Amino acid sequence: MVSWRGIYFVFVLFMGSFFGSIFMLSPFLPLMFLSPSWYRWITDRIVATWLTLPVALLELVFGAKVVITGDGFIPGERSVIIMNHRTRLDWMFLWNCLLRYSYLRLEKICLKSSLKAVPGFGWAMQIAAFIFIRRKWEEDKSHFEAMLDYFCDIKEPLQLLIFPEGTDLTENTKARSNAFAEKNGLEKYDYVLHPRTTGFTFVVDRLREGNNLDAIHDITVAYPHNIPQTEKHLLNGNFPKEIHFHVRRYPVSSLPASKDELQLWCQQRWKEKEDRLRAFYEGEKYFDVTRRSKIPPCKSEFRVHLIKFMSLLYWTSFSVAMCVLLSMYSLVRWYFLIMIVIFVLQEKFLGGLELIELACHRYYTNRQHQGVLANKRE
């Protein structure tokens, strides 16, 4: 049954993303056509402020406890984050970890393309240049290539979250994974799915070639008490009581060079995850009995609490202020409606703001190349 807690959580997040897209992010859209790199620098920081909001709601309002063990993160490090996909919401819960150990502005996520059409959330994700995929490698490869090359070209550090399993763990997906394992003579897993390594190896190789990768962060996530599997569980007020993250950091220099060896490396990490999760759920429900991270967080707990409090205060006040402005001024209402139309039409006919950003970057890159060639001829 839908609860007021769930409605409040979704409503606050939606209002923040909806009004934030229109009144905080859209004024910077013209900058995309003038300087894509500066547009990316500014919008990443604005989006990061919103990413603190679900962290604040989960921890301050609904009392979720976050436990982080293992290697931790080196702040600002460029990495690919690989994580088991226990629920459909793991990507959002990860922000609770990254707020303490890294910079939320660095994170990009691989998401299914249908999400970009969601009002508010999808618009902000487009502006944030998240990588939308169709889960068909023949179609996704060229888009991956273009997006990764763009980040390398503009020297934008990123922490790219990918789920090699491709989908979350359910009875149906586990049955398919076990059928795959039986067909290929592999071990059957109970706590993870067998990973798909094609996209992972492509991303790592492309970022290494572009000199935009420092490490792989292998994260295992677990929920010792209750597991909110889908968005419906959140609407029903089923928020996680505890979220445990175990981080393993692998410097890029330690990774195998060949694609085949890198695929095997990824598969070995998933075998370790299966063993680690089995020990977690069948034991004390802690990844590390010392209950400590080897690398301390870059923010103190006081600073984290302050960020969460300020985020909740700001985004609540911001949404209320925007409603007041809409009720008072016709100019604000016209701007509001025009931007909604622009967001909807550009996604429908042009494919999304991240594709427009790529096109702008190609235009300026081609102009620079032409200028260089012209100078050489002279």
C-alpha cells in the first residue's frame, strides 16, 4: 500500500528535479552552443547539488544507516565504478557513499534510454550527460564511443557507474543467469548474476586510450535487513534500514592489458562478490569485521550532516519559492511553459540534450581542425 512517506520522498525529488531543470539548469543551455566544455563544467556542479537531496531524505528523514568498508575512494580520482545490481535503485543509493568519499559532480551513470523522457528526472539526466543505452551492443557501441571520447577531449574527470550484470537480481533474472551458467559450464550464483563483460572492457579500454582513467572501483552493495527492490517499494515506504558498501580499488596500472584478460578479470571479481555476499548474508551481515574503511572519507561526519541538512533546506525552499513565483508572475509562467515544450520537443525530434551537446562539440572540434589545416597551408 502506498504510504505518505513514499509519496513525500518521490514528490520532493520530483519537484526538485522538475523545477531545477527549468529554473536552474535551462538558463545555461545557450552556453552549450558557445562552449560545451564550460557548459559541462557548470551544469555538473549544479546537478551535484540535487544529488545530495535523496541522500538527505534517506538518512535524515527516513533514518537509513550507511556503512562503508574496504579501500574507499581517493577524492577526485577518475574511475570506472562496477557494482552488483541488487535492486533497481542501487545507482541512487550509491550517492550516499560518494557524498562521503568523492565528488558527486564526477559521477555519470549508464541508464536505459527510456528514462530520458521522464519529466524532471530525465531532463536533468540529459543535461548531466548521463549515458543512455538501449541494451543492444550494436546500437550502444557508437554512442558509448562518442560520449567517452567527448569526456576525454574536454579533459573532464568522471566516475562512470556501470552494472555489468545488465539488470537487477530477481528470481527471473537469476534463473536466466543460471541457465547461462549451465550452458557454458560455469558456476551458478545465488547472490549475483553472471556479468556481461563486452561493455565493461570497451569502456575501460576507451578511457585508458584517452588517458582519462586512474582506477577501477569495484563496489559490492548489500542490504542486511530489508531490500527495496523497485520504485514501488519506496512508494510503499519501504526504505532501506541499512546500506552496506564494500569498496575494492584497483589502480589502472594493475589491470590486464588485453581484452580477453580484462573480461576474465571482471568475471573473477564477480566470483569474489558471490563469496563476499554469501559470507555477509549467512554471517554477521558486515563485510569487514573491523567495520572500518582503509581510506578515511574526504568529508567529516559533521560536514556530511551539514551538507544533508542544507540540501534538504535549500531544495524544499526552492520548490516552494518556484511555486510562489509561478502563481505571482505571468512572465515566469510563460518561461515555465516554453521550457517544458522545448524539453519535450528536443528529446522527441533531436534525441536528447546530451546528443545536442555532442554535436556542438564536434562542430567546434572540426572548426579547430580546419583552422589548423589552414594555418599549415599558409
